[in-house]
Amino acid sequence: MPLLLHSLKEFDEIILALLARVGPHSVLEIGSETGAFSDKLFRFCAESGSELVTVEPSPSPHLIELASESDTFHLYHGMSISYLVDPGCRSDFAIIDGDHNYYTVYSELTLIEQGWRARGLEGIAILHDVGWPCGRRDSYYQPTVIPAESLHPHRYDLGVTLDTSSLISGGFRGNGHFARATHEGGPRNGVLTTVEDFLLAHPEYCFYVVEAVFGLGAIALKGTAGEKAIREVFSAYDNQLIRRLERNRLELYLKVIELQDTLYPPFSTPPEP
């Protein structure tokens, strides 16, 4: 059993409760990881008569097979921004859990909102990783696809820890799978900063958050049935106990990493990009 709860599937009762309340005609999933949560979305959509669109640059064989056998599950094998430009967002419920950096997420939110406006949809967008460590610090799966002016200095070989803005040797790290910005905070840095800037540009939208398992956020138009559904579902998790438990969970996991690094020092570290 993995020690670290990290996946969007940990929020299945929250997201599925929202889906049941708003009854979308189409669900867009950006980022599928292993496909574990995609399976739950697929079952919901199959039972409710909704369409599911999953955008994933490296889909699992299971997802590829599932899409090939379904008329209502569409798998886009590629990057989210490319999909959102053409053919564009036709889904009134979007789940964003792809590349967690300002440039990518702001582009995704902007293009999704344009799709909603063009089609007259009152949509909901769910975002994972609005909390620590990605809330105020970019991470990059593929730094080379980020425009130079939007790319922060970053490292693959260093990690992060709580209450420290700079990267450290050790800590929570990507082990070469992704890079993190070398500094935390400041303009155009991190997923939560992205959401705040999107709301400044679109004050007609509101934002709610569950501060657990790296943070789950939700955006909807103010005064709509979508906002009401989010408020009802999220309210049970909006308390200091949830926030204390998340802090304690992170502190304990960072201590586990520290002990592992002491007992089993890594043989090598990935090169800098």
C-alpha cells in the first residue's frame, strides 16, 4: 500500500457527488495518470448517458482499449492546449490534472472558458494540486514545450519541503520525472496563483477549495446551479481539522523521505536540464 495519497481518485466521492448534482452532458478529463480515476468517470458517464473526453499525452494501454470499444468515451492522445485549441472544449464539466505550471493551467482555463462562452455553457472546472507544493511553485513535465518567457529557472535533482521557498537536497522530489521551479511564490508561479489571476480576469467566476491531498479546487459562474452544488459538496471539508490533517500528513511523509535518504542514499541524481 503506497504511503503517499496523491491521486485525484482520492476525491472520487466529492467529484462524483458534484457530477451527480449537475448532470453534465460531457466531461473533459485532462491528465489520466494510470487511468484509475478515468475508470470511475467512464462508469459514471456510461450510466448517466454523458460523454467522456480524456486528454492524455501518454495514455495507458487500458485506456486505449477502453476508448476503442466505446462510442461515448473519446481519448485524445496529445497535449491539452492542442486539444483545447482544436477541436476546442465542448464539455460543461472539466477536470484539470495535467502539467502543474502557470503557463499550462492558465492556457487551459482560458481556452475552456472560451469554449463555454462560445457554446453558452455554465461550466464547472475542477483543478487538482492547488495546494502545496504546486500552489505557489511551477512544476514541469516537459519544460521544452513551455515558452521561454513563461519558464522559471528549474531543477530536476532537488526537492521541496514545507516552509522553505528554495529547493533543497532531498525533500519531496520528482526523481527525474519532473522539474520544479527553483523559487516559490512571486508572479506567474504555481497553480493557485494561476487560479487567482484567472479570477481577476473573470470576476464573474467563483472559487472553492478542499485543502487536502495537495488541494482540490473548483471554479464556476457565480449564482449558478454549479456554484450551489460546489458549495454544498465542499462545505463538509472546509474546516480547520482537514487543514491540520493535511499539514500533519505532509510533515510525516517528508520525515519518511528524510529517513529513507539517510538509510538508502540515492546512487545518483538526474542531471540538470
